[in-house]
Amino acid sequence: MRVTLHPAAERDIEEAAEFYEREGSAALAARFVFEFKTVSTLLLQQPEIGSPRPAGRRGLYMNLFPYTVIYRVTADEIKVLVVKHDRKRPNYGASRT
């Protein structure tokens, strides 16, 4: 099994890291990326750990940042569809498949 990223989820991560670098520091941006990688590793170990969501999706909250990783589990991959800020745009990324 492997973790793959929807192209828009890649942009979500890049935009969040750019924000944290601009508003905080390069170290804070790197911490955000590190936490996302930690979540990805956890998903590989326990794919069903996230809370069930509509349309066969699951969501897992990040620990240090107010973001949720929305993903779908298939037989051979965990596809990250959205990495969304928890306090902005509640339906953000809902149409991604």
C-alpha cells in the first residue's frame, strides 16, 4: 500500500507551508510538512483510523495544526484528496475524487 496525493492536495500542502513560512518562519513551515508526513505514515499503518465521511472518505485531524487530511482507502493505496484548514471554508475540496 502507498499514499498518493490528489494534485490539488499537493497545492493545499504547498499553500499552507507558504503561509506558515510567511507568517511564522521556515522552521514552522517545515514542521507543518513534517506533521503531514507523520499523518501519512500513520495512515499507512492504520488506514481506517480516520473518521468516516460521506462518499467513502475518511478524515484525520493533524495534531499541531488546525488542518484535516481527507482521504479515501482503496485496495492498493491511500489517496489524500484534501488537506483543509478546519476553520475556513467547511466544504472546501468536497468535489475532489
